[in-house]
Amino acid sequence: MPQPIELYFWPTPNGWKISIALEEMDLPYELKPVAIGEGAQFKPEFLKISPNNRMPAIVDPAGPGGEPISVFESGAILQYLGRKTGKFYPADERARVMVDEWLFWQMAGVGPMFGQASHFRNYAPKLVDDPVKIDYSVQRYNNEVNRLCGVLDRRLEGRDHVAGAYSIADMALYPWVKLAMLYGQDMAVFARVSAWLDRVAARPAVEKGLAVGAELRRPPPEADSEAAKLLFGQTAASIAEAASKQA
Ligand SMILES: N[C@@H](CCC(=O)N[C@@H](CS)C(=O)NCC(=O)O)C(=O)O
């Protein structure tokens, strides 16, 4: 029985990418919750694994050469797991480049833009008492979410999945794109995206991966709460201070 991979995780779209991948690849794993509202991402031992103070991260005790390896950044983790198992990440160079294109599109476009859309829609109204500023920001990021849904919809014309066979690129996209309707997008406009969401959702491993850590979920932090102070307005100096408190 292979030793389980340690999954440093909190139930958010970036975390679910990896719980879905581990389920899809049938790899044993052990959950290591990182309570991001309580500052666990600043613990020195976690920063050694994930210097960007973000989850997800993994430690694979059976890394290259049989030695442990840690990996942070969800895209790098997905590529690592894909190479390790030979699953959902084709070895053929042309097919792999296509998966990489859409994986990086998720990492650089969908993740950050959907993340900001979520922040200004769900969190900012609890933190900032200025509807004009919030409206502008909501509109800006909703437009980007809309544009990105349009790109994906065009891409899915005549395709079941984003980059050839179902791959780590679909796994990276799904947990974010499924939230588009919660950010006010009319998914009837993006019929191919909606059909793809249904296709991916029907996979048992996706259902299992999304259920991981459900009991850990928390409502958005209130203004002036400890969680809001820890999560928002982070600077280099505030991270150093938070890390020294967690040492
Ligand atoms: N680019 C990173 C983003 C990860 C990320 O933003 N994680 C968030 C939760 S979704 C986090 O750990 N936040 C902790 C914090 O803001 O301090 C990845 O894809 O791994």
C-alpha cells in the first residue's frame, strides 16, 4: 500500500482542484486542514512547504528517488500528480502542450479573476462602507468572469472537454467555473459551458473531491473579525508579524 500523500487543504475552489485530482487518480491521501481564517497559513512549518502562505500544498513521502517532496501552487501540484501517475496529463508533447495552455489559462486568468469577483461580491460589502467603490469593482471583475466564460464557451464548441480527453485542466477549471452563476452570470448564454459543467459534475471522483472538508467550511468573515484581519490587507510586514505569532 503506497504511503498517503499529505494534502494541505481548506475547502475552497483551489483546494478542491487537488482533492478532485487525488480522487480521480485513486491516490491515497491524508487531509491536513489549513485553517486560513485562523492564521494556520502563516505557521513557519507550513511556509517551508508553501512560501506563498496559500493552500493547497502537498507532501508526497514517495517523491522522486523515493524521497519526500513538497509542492505548492495548484497548477504545479496537478502537473506533478499527472506525471507521477501518468493519468489525465498526456505524455504526447502536442497533447500535453494543449493541457498546459488551458491549465495556465485557469491559473493566470480564471482563478485570479473569479477570486476577485468573489471577493468584491461576497466579502467587500462586509468590509467597506462605500457602495460606489464596491459597485465599480464588482462590475469590473464580473465583466472578466463573463469574458472568460465566453472564451471557454467558444473553446467547448465541438469538444467534450477543454483540452482533448478529460484532464487536469478540466479539474483546475471546474471548481471555479461552477461558481459563475453565483456571481450573477446567466449560464443560459453559455450553453456549452453549462453542458461541460454537467459532464464534469457527473464524475463520481468529482463529487467525492468536492465533499472533502465540507464540515470545515465557514461563512464569510465579518468586518473587524480576526479572520478578516488575517485574510485581507496582507502585506509583507503583516505576514512576517503573523508568522512570528504562529512560531
Ligand atoms: N495560485 C494559488 C492560489 C491559492 C489560494 O489563493 N489559496 C487561498 C484560498 S482559495 C489561500 O490559501 N488563502 C490564504 C490567505 O489568503 O492567506 C494556487 O492555485 O495554489
